[in-house]
Amino acid sequence: MEPLINIIKENQIKIGVLALQGGFKEHVEMIKSIKHCFSECENKYKYSIIVEEVKSVSDIKKLNPHGMILPGGESTSMAIIAASNNDGENIFTFLKEYIKQGNYVWGTCAGSIMLSNFVDGQKIGGQSLIGGLDVLISRNYFGRQIDSFETKINLNLKYGKNNNNNNNLILLENFEAIFIRAPAILDIMDKENVEIIGDYIVTKKDGTKEKVITAVKQNNIIASVFHPELTNDNRFHKYFVQLVLKNHLIQK
């Protein structure tokens, strides 16, 4: 008798990358490098990954993505473009509802600012935000373009809220983190639901040190202040895709 084998069935997971301004193309290429992901059930189902740039609410509706990525760039510029989009619908308003419906969204650098509820150092008059992430973030915390840097950090990626369960944790060691005019998360307002998945000890100009938060997860929102898409390491993107897939299977 032949041994039983798991049945693999092809399906699709769709990821949209907001392409108003900034480093959206790099995110698209990084997602393309993953190609497939698998469900974690006994009979593993194979999912091909579709990724597309989206520039309007109509683009998002047409793609109907299971998850969205908000790239780095200039958060104020993105807010202005989002509000004046030519299909008549504000993308930020649409994404607020998209998040409330339980869909996964990941913001990097400027994207993390747009997802935050509280922003320190905003330009005069403030800026439009998507919100949903209950943290205080500081714009350009790490300084100007000339102060950009690269370093290695460890990330404790979480798949669930039970942190005592090792099956819910993945440690990414020596992950290359690129900080370009980067923000930093200074405080967590909802300490029960916001989980820290990355931090970094900053040495200030006066020699004192300060630990700042570089990546967090709150339910279906992920934020990282650095740029994983500018590296050759797609592990963070794989993590996001797997979260999106797991969420999709729960909602089915």
C-alpha cells in the first residue's frame, strides 16, 4: 500500500503595495521573490502570491487584496496625494475601513507614521493619518538623510498573542536594518495589545543611550521604522505574507 501524502492545492494570496510615492517598487520585487506560501494545516495547501501596485481606491477594489503594504517615502506627500486622488475617494479613508474589517496592513518607515495614532514632530498644521496603531511615533527621530545608517538587529516576530507559546514566535537574528530619515516609536499607549517585535539602543550625540522601538504588531497592523525592502533578506516579507494567509484562512 502506498503511503498517504498531503494533498497540495494551488490558490492565490494577493498583496497590494500603495504606490503613491516612495519605495513601493522595492516592496513589489521583494514579495515577488517569495513566490509561494503554504497553509499550516494537515493537508498543506499551496498558495501562489500575486502582488500589484495600487494608486487609487478603484485599484484596491479591483485587486481586492488580502493584505496591503504602505512603503517608506514622505508621509505628508502621500497624505496630500491620497486626498486628491483622481477617482474621487480618499485612499486613507478607505484604508481605515480596510483595517477595521480585519485585513492585514504593514507600514515601513513613512508607512509606520501613517498607521500611528500619535505623531510627534508633525509639520505645522499636522497631517492626515490612517491610524489604528496605538503608539507615539517621532518623525525623523534618527535625523536627516546624512544621518542614515545600517545595522544588524534581532526581531521577535509574533504570530499570536500568547507569547509563552514558542510556536507563535520566530526569531530573526542579525537582520539587516536600514534607517533612512527614520522615525522611532517612543511609547506604546495600549500596552495590552501592542507587541514589540524589535528595538534598538541609540547612542545620542551627548553620549547617553536610549532604547527605542523599531517594530511592533497590534492585531492586524504591523509597523517597522526601517526598510526591509532595501535589503536582500526577504524574511520579514515572508512573515507578513504568512500572517496574511493565516488571517485569510480564518476569515474563510
